Amino acid sequence: MPSLDAPDEIKQRMLKLFYDKTGGDSNRTAAMWPIGQEMGLDKVHTQDVAMDLVAEGWLEIKTLSGAMGLTDEGLAQVRGQGPEVQPPPSLAELMEKIEAGLADAELKPSVQADLRIDLDALALMSRRSRPLPGVIPALLKAILGALEGSPGFPKDIPAALKEIAAQGS
């Protein structure tokens, strides 16, 4: 979940939405609440991500009701003149990677069986037209619990799982 250190992709998405809503004009403002809602974030997470962007120096608070504007540094970041951020793998890519590592994993049979069920449930839930709230993050958390520290899985999978879970996929 986004916090005082929201994943970079979420910050980049919010920054880009501020850019779009203001037309890339640092003299214009946009309200953070509708932007967060458009991203599928609740108010707490919206505020956390926006405050991360303020801390980065990319946004500035214009009003107490949530209007914010881009700084010159924020404009540079959106226009690709800031440090490049690599997006996390997609959920489908990550599931393929986990599936591929499952055969070589050194997991107890019960853990492997639970992991298989969680992966199947995740595949089904991700195909719903409207995934049920909280189900995908709960499944990602269960999968993460099974894989963390398990020999046989690439070390980047738990980090990627955490980042995707933080997006509220």
C-alpha cells in the first residue's frame, strides 16, 4: 500500500495525471482527490502519494482543499528529463515467472499446493470485468508469503509482488 514511500510507478502515474490535468502549465492547479480516485486510490493513499510527490519537489500544495501544481522539477520529470524509472512487471508477466519457477522450487508439498491454488485464483480474479475489492492484494500477499525466502525463486519476484500489491491491483 502506498505510504510515505509509495512505489515509483504510482508516483509517476499521479505526476503524469497532474501534468495532463494542468496542461503542463506550472501556473495551473489540479485537485488531488479526483486524480487519486481516477487511479483507484482511497483518500489516505491519495494523500500519501501526493505528499511523496511534494517531498520529491515535483508538486507543490496550492490550497488546503487539495489543489496542487507542478514545480519546474515536476515538469522536467514528466517530460523525461528527470531520472528514468523502470515500471514493475505486469501481473501476467509475474505470474508466468512464478509458474516457470514452480517446478524447480524447493517448497513443502502443502505450500506448493496452496501456492498453486492461489495462482489459479489470481488468474481467475484478474480476468473478471470488475475484480472484487481486496481479493487480488490478499492473493498477492499469500503468494508473497509462500515465496519469500524460498530457495529456487528469483529474488526479484517478492519485490515485484510487493510493488504490484501496493498498486491495489
